[in-house]
Amino acid sequence: MLGIAACAALLAGCFGDPPPDPATAPLEVVLEGCLLNRAEVGAGPHDVALVGDGRLVVEDERGAEVLALPGGSATLVTSAGSYTVTCTVGSDESTSVLTSVPSSDG
């Protein structure tokens, strides 16, 4: 019986850490191709890190710029809605859509 419990504990460790809370999940943006590590987050603050050289602009549904980065990292605070993520590398521009859903705490 103890052997089964030890195996279960060992296997549980193999599955890694639980996923981050959607309301604070970090975002990673690969500028080349404007690839996001997640397409949906919970409303709240999200650390944003860029991979590659270029510029990132995030606009809300009204077209208002909510974040602009020439490189590096920053924090994006989202409300429920859709955000257009525009990545510029040299003269190439590409976009992705980030969806922010209401937080689960009400």
C-alpha cells in the first residue's frame, strides 16, 4: 500500500506545476509572426515579455493603444474583451488577437 502511495506522489511530480491563474498568466510574444503563448487570459495584470527584435503595440476593442513596447517587457492590464496585438519587425507587420475573459471571482 505504501508503494502505491509513493508511486502516485512520484507521478504527480512528473506532471509539473499547475497552470498559472488566468487572471495573472504571463504573456510571451514572439515578434516574428506575432505568436502568443496563449490566445486567452483572464481579466487582470499580465507580465508581457518579447522574444526577438521589433516593436509591439496592443490596442483594445475601441482601437485605443493600451501598450507599446520597442522591446523588453512590461505589464498589460486587461479587462474582458478582445485586444489586437500588432508586431513589427523591420518593415514586416503581423497581428494576433488576444481575448481577455471576465475573472472567475465575480
